[in-house]
Amino acid sequence: MKIGRGVSVRIEYELKIKGGEVIESSAKTGPLQYVQGAGKMLAGLEKRLEGLSAGDERTGVIPAAEAFGTEDAMPRKTMTRKEFPEGISPRAGLIFQAKGPHGEAVNFKVISTTADEVSVRLLHPLVDRDLEFKVKVLSVTDPRRPASAPPLPPGVVELELDEISDG
């Protein structure tokens, strides 16, 4: 079975900043299982795994726009000047770090200012960074097929209707 929308996929993987540090690895966390197309995986990585089968391996680069996005694609927010510490004068181009609602670091860049308001763009820490990936597909299964279903006889291959062509 090949990786396609709706199938359950189990992989060993490594994601790293291009030419830099590893940011995620199944060597630390164990294999990853996800459903292709469910939105739980980086879309750029899912796209590169489409059509692979169990046992296949692939390496490559995910451009920033398909990984965590480019700066222009990040959400904007309007803040009041009072939200900035006293003595800080926000101006276009400055990047600040604050704490989010759960204590996580949040980066934002000042886009423009008025007398009372500051327009900022929220930034993912890996925005504008290309990623390198290394993946080994461990299994590809149809989650709609009951686990209790008997195994297919030797030599029988289960096909999706879209895999059958009039030859």
C-alpha cells in the first residue's frame, strides 16, 4: 500500500534546520504514527512522502514556505503602546520576545506604529528556515480495515480503486 490521503503511516524520521541542528528525531521520541492528510504533520513533509510504501526511505529539503512559513504569511496583531515595558520605544523592524499564555516564548516583529498602537507580526521560531528531512517508512495501513480482519492470503494485494487503471 502506498502513502495517500487517509492512510495511517508509521515512520522513523529526523528533521533539522538546513545545515544546522536537529529539531526533531524519532531516535529520541520513537517512531511517529500519523494519518496522511489529517493536518497533524508538516504539509511540506506529507507532500514529499506521498506515494511511498513501507520500507522506502527518502531524504530532502522542505523550503521554508512549506515548512513553518515565511514572515509575510505569519499572523498580525495590534497592540497598545502600554503593553510594552516603560522606556521601550517600539519601531518598525525591531523584534521582541514575550511569554505566551502558557509561559512559552513568543517572538514578534514590529511592522508599524502610531501614537497609541503598534502593529506586530507574530513569528514562529523557525520562520524563513529551510528544513532537511530523513525518513524511513515503517508501515502504511488502511485505518478503515478492522484490526480483526483476517490477513490477506499470500500473493494477494489489496488495492485502492484509484490504483486500478484500464490497461
